[in-house]
Amino acid sequence: MRFQAILLSLIILVSLLISGAKFPSTPSSKENVSQTAPAETSVFVKDLYSALSGRVALVGQNLTVANRNLNQNLNQNLNALSRNLTVTADKLDQNLAALKQIASANVHDFLAKASDSNPENPPSVISYPALISKAEINAEQIFPCNANQSAFVSKAILIKYLDYNFNVFELNPEKRWPIASLSKLMTVLVAIEKIDLDKEIIMTEKAVSSDGTVGDFRAGEIFKIRDLIKAMLIVSSNDAAVAVAEDFGEKEFINEMQKKAAELKMFKTTYLEPTGLSFINQSTVDDLAKLATYIYFNHPEILEISRQKETELTELKSNTSRKLLSINKFAGEPDFIGGKTGYIEEALGRNLIALFEINDKTVLTITLGADDSFKETARLKEFVQNCQK
């Protein structure tokens, strides 16, 4: 309707202009009376032009605002779509990674079963040489013990003849539990496999501000990776663990820890950070046994360090040495092969992984959530020693 009104006004305007053009330039006396008509027409044209100009300007403004709003809405929708696509892609990557780990584990299991039926075609999986050398000894010859669970107070326990891959006793083997500084076994393992041990690291303010003061580290000091590994294993230094992860790239280092856990089929293990201070660092005695077994057969140097009663570190800037005394009560004992302690308040108890030579067998003991992990492990040792030989 508005457009029709404007069109009608334009028609009237054109008609008036045409009719006005036919008047003579020198009007007679009778025309004086009608001479005011062109003047009134001119006023009308000006008013109409002003009105139309205002309408056109208003329409232009409305179109500009509408265009701006449309662009804003379009940009917002595109940004939201982009964010949704990014989140979807990230979730897809995570799911694919998880599926890859599961598929890899299934393939390894399939190949392991296939190799049992066809010994000439062994699978490409992690091998433990000592298992092969004693393969003819079966479980019946090991004489498992008859355990009384009431004798133990830990939340989860595992005793294993490591050379024969035989569990002597287990309690809540799949119960997830905060592992505290047992995390440092994986931290050390990744450092050994991924970093040059002679690399020199400068201790940062972030590293030395970690909970705990063992090692007496100060910002600006310089140590080799191999000495920081000693500090992690002997006195469970959080400073050393943070320094190693930070130098590698903390996020990338944690990813390597989790990747190694997946490689070892530790599917119920989570690492959030390298020290074990986080309650999220959790595992089971079953998973920890896989880690300890891998270390025993592939990196015995880790156990060799951890069984020392004391060690020395060299600070390279000042070229001075400092002595560290082990916090592990079994360190230095002749039957102790190596291990690691772990404690945080959130764990509601103390954890300990320890390997011993008992009755000419390598025995792995793992306790999680013990009131006193050393006393509990001593009871586990006595239990195995009293087994029928």
C-alpha cells in the first residue's frame, strides 16, 4: 500500500509538471488570478520531494541495520559451527585413539594365542627372556601358598613369582587406588627411554616449589638427567620429577607416560602428572605388576638404583656433590632387588612395590593402602618364605 501511494504521488507530480509547462510566459490580466497555481505546485513538489527523500533515507537506514544484523548473526552462527566442529573433531580423535589402543591390545592377544598353536611364528610383542629360560617349570611345581587374607590389612595386594609369571596371592587385584609416588617408576621409565641421560637441566622456580624438599634443590642449579633419576628413586623427589617433565614439555611427557601404560596393557591406570601428588594418578596391583615386570626384564638399572641405601648427586654449576639417603627401609638388604614407595594423604594409606629374592625365586610384592607398607611387606615376605618348598 505504501508503495502504491508513492507511485500515485509521482504520477500526480508528473501530470502537474506537464500541465504547468503549457502556460504562456507572458500571462494576460485574466491569468493573474491563476498565476499562483504554478507557485503552489512548486511548493507541493518541494514538500513531496522532502517527504520522499526522508522515506528513502529511512529505508536506507533500515536496510543498513538489517544488513549489519544479518552479518552479525551469520558470523556468530559460523563461529559457533566452527567451535562445534573443533570439539567434535577433538572427541573423534580421542575416541579413535582409544579404539586404536583397544584394537592393538586385541591384536596382541590374538597373536599371542596364535603363537601358542604355531611356535614357529611368534608374535611381535614385548618379550621377557627369563620366562623363556624357565618355561618348562609349570605352576604345580611352584607350590602356591594357602593364604589367610585376615593376616593382611592393605586395600589391595599382589604376590607374584616374577620369573614364572605366577601369582602366589592377590587381594582386590583390579581395585583402582591412588598410587602416589609409585607414579615415579613410570616417570623414570619414560625419561630413560625418551631422553639422553647426560642431558643437563636447569632447575626452575616451578620445579623447586613442588611439595617436599628432599634433594635440597634450588632454582638455577644444573643437574644431569641421570642424577635427577637417582633423586626420584632414592628419596622420591618431586622437584626432580617436575624438572624432567618440564624440560621435555610437561603435556608431551604425560602423554608419553600414558602411551607407555597403554603399550604395557595397563588399561586401568591413569597419569595426570609426573610426581604422584595428584589423587587422579591411579592404578591397580594387576597393572602395576605389568609395569614392574617390564622394568625387571628390560630396565634392571632402575631396580639397581632403587636398592641403594645412599647415592650422590653432582651439581654442575658449582661442581659440588650432595649425598642422599634412601627412604626405603628395605634398601641395602641382601635379598632386596629394588622397588618404590608411595604416599599421599588422599591415598588413605601407604603404597609399596618391592622385589625380593626368596627361596631362589624372584618375588614381586605390591601393597596399596597399607597402614604401614614396610610392616605389611615384611608379612608378605614371611608368608612366601613359609610356603612349601
